[in-house]
Amino acid sequence: MTDKVNPEIELRIAYLRRDLHQHNHRYFILDEPVISDAEYDRLMKELIELEESWPQFSSADSPSARVGSPPLDKFDTVAHSVPMMSLDKGFNEEDLISFDQRVKKILKTESDILYTAEPKIDGVAVELIYEKGVLTMASTRGDGLTGEIITANVKTIQTVPLQLQKNENFPIPALIEVRGEIFISKENFKSLNEERANQDHPLFANPRNAAAGSLRQLDSAVTAQRPLEIYIYNVSDATVLQTNSQAETLQKLKKLGFRTNPLILSKVPLAEVTAYYRELDSKRLDLAYEIDGMVVKVDNFEDQQMLGVTSRSPRWAIAIKFKALQERTRVLDIQIQVGRTGALTPVAHLEPVNVAGVMVSRATLHNSDEILKKDVRINDWVFVQRAGDVIPEVVKVIASSRNGTERQFVMPSECPECGKPVLRDEEEAVTRCVNDECPAIIKGKIKHFAAKGAFDIDGLGDKLIDQLVDRKLIFSYADLFGLSVEILKDLERMGEKSAQNIMLAIEKSKHISFARFLYALGIRHAGEHTARILADAYDDIKSIAAETAETLESIEGIGPIVAHSIVDFFAGTNNQDTIDQLIKSGITIEKVKRITGESTFMGMTFVLTGKLETLTRSQAKKLIEGAGGTVTGSVSSKTDYLVAGDSPGSKFDKAKTLGVIIINESDLKNMLVP
């Protein structure tokens, strides 16, 4: 029996949750990952193992229970009728065998289970909805429950059918929701980057980031110029096609005009699945697109239903990852990068090497402890890997290749950006510059403030911010609202038109939600999740500023480290002055009201269907849950209300059959009025 109290374990779990929440946001929403897939998987595996061993530290908002992050505000959002769940992961053939054993144990059989195996394309998961054979909505996966609506962009993709093909063998379903993966082939990615280089545009890091960025363009004409493709791999509700297996579903989807992957292997036993895993691994570099593993699904739908799902993933499927691709190169230098929190991060500058189709010339070394642990020296030969994404890592040093020219790296005692003394934070194993006037810290804070998850000031890129700080035109993010066309137009690569566009973007950003405002402040340890918790708990910024660490710790989701960081931030005179300056600049902070406490919705179950008039599904869901209700994805005899908008589909008919009360958006709003 584990001890009930273990501060070290509790702190480690809190750190992993905070870290994974941030990585989820960067990967699923911003499409700007900062760690490899392999590192992310290691962190998630560690968290799951700790939570299973120490259930007293469980939390409903743990990343282990929900993969992904809430969508950005740029696009309208929609709730998936059936959640787009993540898959459990394995990393070798042994994990595949263990998966098969678990399946057989639950199904209580010794007979061979037949599986469907398919390449795991490194792209962007989407859901497409067809009503009466016509594409009516496309959305991203988002957090698995709610995604961003990207219909106009998806319609520009040549391999996405706008109308389904009529078939003699079976009719086109009145409503069908299909899932697929959008990607860019290796050859097209190379051509796209060559074109961008010729136009002096920033290059995409890899095909997945290029696909994700293309899908999130507000102007669909831009998306139309990108070489996007799609493979459809499933439906949200198999009963729509009246099929009994994954293999049969894929056949029907193909007949309806959907593009399915020709490399999918159907109805095969474990031995053939294992052999196929080896085959895919051996030829993945020769495929036209990037893959990072293989997805294995129990083929029979009756078996799938018996196996069921957990809170995170289905028990009938698993993603088996490939080993990370590694290449040998040399460390030319180790240089320091100073971030917005003052953290000094050592970065290895490498002899450029091609790792899985991407030229790698830099790799983070995290901190001085990591350098000592791996014994990385300047001029060392090392193995670097890129495990399915952009940020490479130094795996290990090739000590046998040393010839005596290698030099050990020593962390500087002074900040390389401002020359002031640095301090070592022993708790976090991080060396920091503590000079608030350090230009690197100022730049980092401003870049964070203007980023998408915060004030989202379009056009205010890193290079422009660097110029503004270097020329001493701004000294904090509050100074952004004192800029003018006259100041901006004379900067490099600017002009009057560009300056006017940036000023319009700055003005537009002045209307912001309370949660995004709090996140933009850059409070250490307080990411977007913490910002939302604070925005729900307090009415205004002054109330938070006056709070004690003890009171903050009493709020669910806020631990001692975060609480003390919040208090320290507001104790800083400069921070208070900066906030006052922001308010005086004309910023309006929108406080999203939540309905709490007992209400007529307490214990009631709602289902949403069709397009609502003024609310997105996500907004309607928040209103219902705030009033004590629950929103589910399918209609059953336990459903209390169906909220129906335009084109409600099959859920409407099922609700009528079951005698479920059907209301519209107006009825819902009236029910919420006290």
C-alpha cells in the first residue's frame, strides 16, 4: 500500500500535468511543438504510471484523461457527435503482443483475433460531415470533444469529395460523419518549401506542420494553393453504413468516393500484423508520405463493442510507433539562448545533417544537468534523432570517436545578452538571468504577449519585435499600444501600408477575454489552463492581485508552486504598473459569465444536433454544463433534451422515436434565465 502523502510524487505529477498540457496546446492547437513525439510519449507514460500507483493524486483535468487542448478563437467551433479519441501507444512488437493478449482476455477467447493494420500517417486528423451526400461541414480534431470548423479550407482539397458517389448496392446515407488524415507528400513538401524560399517566405519545418498551417488559414484561397491530400480511415457511427467490420466499412467508404489508403491490411491475425509492422518500418523512408507508426484495430465491430473504451481511448485499437530515426553528426558549438523567464538554455549547434527528410542544425540540451548527464562536449560526435516532429534531440555521445580536441561546456556566470550575473535555481535545475531589463527577457515577454493564445496581434512577428526593442522604441508589452504608423513605417521591411495593418491588428486585439489576458501577462508556471481557472474563480484582475498564496492553493487545479508564482508576479511593482498601463491604453477585458450552483439542469442530460443560430456547439455545451447539466454525443432513452438547430439529421428522428423532449436554441436560452 502506497503512503497517502508523498510531496515529491505529488510535485512530479503536477509538473508532468502542467508540462503535458502546454505541449498538447503547442502540438494540437498552435502546431508549434517544442519536443519530439518520443519525448512526449515518455512523459505521458510516466504520468500514467504515477497516477496508477498513486490514485490519491488523481485529477479530472489530467492530460492522461483528455488528449489535446481547447481550440483557438479564430474559427467557430463544433462539438463532435462522437469524441475523436486518442489511441493507446506501443513502441515495439512486445507491446503489440501484449495488446493482443488483453483483447483475448476481455473477449474470453483463445482463438485468433482478426485485425486491420494501416500506416499511421503523420498528418492532421479531421472529421467530415455529409448530409444527403453533400459535404456540409469539416472540422479539426481539436481536443477530441470539440474542433475548429474548417469547411471552406477542406473544400479546396482535390481528394476530398464534395458529393458522394451513388451506388447500386446501397443508398447514400442521409447523414454520415467520416474521419481521415490530411497530409502533404514528401515531394510536394519539398516543392512547397522551394517556392517559399524563392519568395523569401519562412520555410515549413516538416510536412505535418505545413499541412496544419495550411488548414488553419483564414483565407481559403491560401489553402487552395497548398498541395493537401486526404485518406479516410473510419466513420464515427458504423451503423450508418450497416457494416459489421472495419474492413467492410473501408470497402463501402471507397465505393462512396472516399480515398482510402491502399496499404491498409485487413482481416489478418497477429502474426501477419507483426510481419507487416516490420515491413512498414523497413520501407517508411521510401513511402510518398511520412509515417511514424502503424495503427492496429480489432476488425469485428461486435468485438469492438464488447471491448469498449476507457476515458482516453478505445480498448480495441493501438498505435504502435516506430523507433526514432537517428543520424550521426558533430557538435560544432554550444551556445546559450535566453528565454522570457530568464532561463538560460544551452543549444547544440550541429553540422547540418538530414534526419528523416529534414535538415537539422540545432538541438536543445535543456540545461547544464542534461549536458553533464550525457557528457556532451564541443566537437563531440553524437547521435541526434527526430522522432516524428520538428525539435531534434541529442541522444548520446559517441565517446569512442573522441580525439582530444573536445572541449567541455561551462554555463556562463553572466547573461550573454545583458552581461548581468545569473543565478542557479536548484529546484528546477535552471540557470536564470534575473535582470528585468535584459533585452532577451523583454523580447520573450512581448513575443509571448502578442502570440496566438494571448493577444494574437497579426503581423507582429519576432523580427519586428526584435527591431522595436533593439532600437529602444518599446520596453514592455504595454508599450505596443503606444506605437504609431509613423514609428513603424521606417523600420526594416516595413512601409506605410504594413504599418497601418499592424496598427489595425493592435487595435483589434484590445478586446480580449479575461483568460487570454491573464495568460498574456506571462506569469511564470501559469499557462492557459491556469489562466482559465483564475478567470472562472475571480471577477477582475485586482481581486487576483490582492489574493494570498494560501487562498489560491485552495482553488482546485492550482498547486503551491503556481500559487506562489502568481503572488510573486503581482507583488512586483513593475508588473502592477504595466497592467495599469494596459488598462489605460483602452483594453477591454471580457468576463465570461458562468452559471454555477443548483439549477433546473442539475442531473439532466442534453444532446446537441444541427447548426444553432447564435451559439456554437462549444458555447452551448459550456452554458449547459455551467448550469449543472451534462452534454453527451448520442441520443438514448436517458436523454432529457435534444437541442436541435438547422439540419438536425438522424438524432432528431431518434429523439422523436424515444419520446425525448426536443427544444431549439431560443428555448435553451429561456430555460437558463432565472
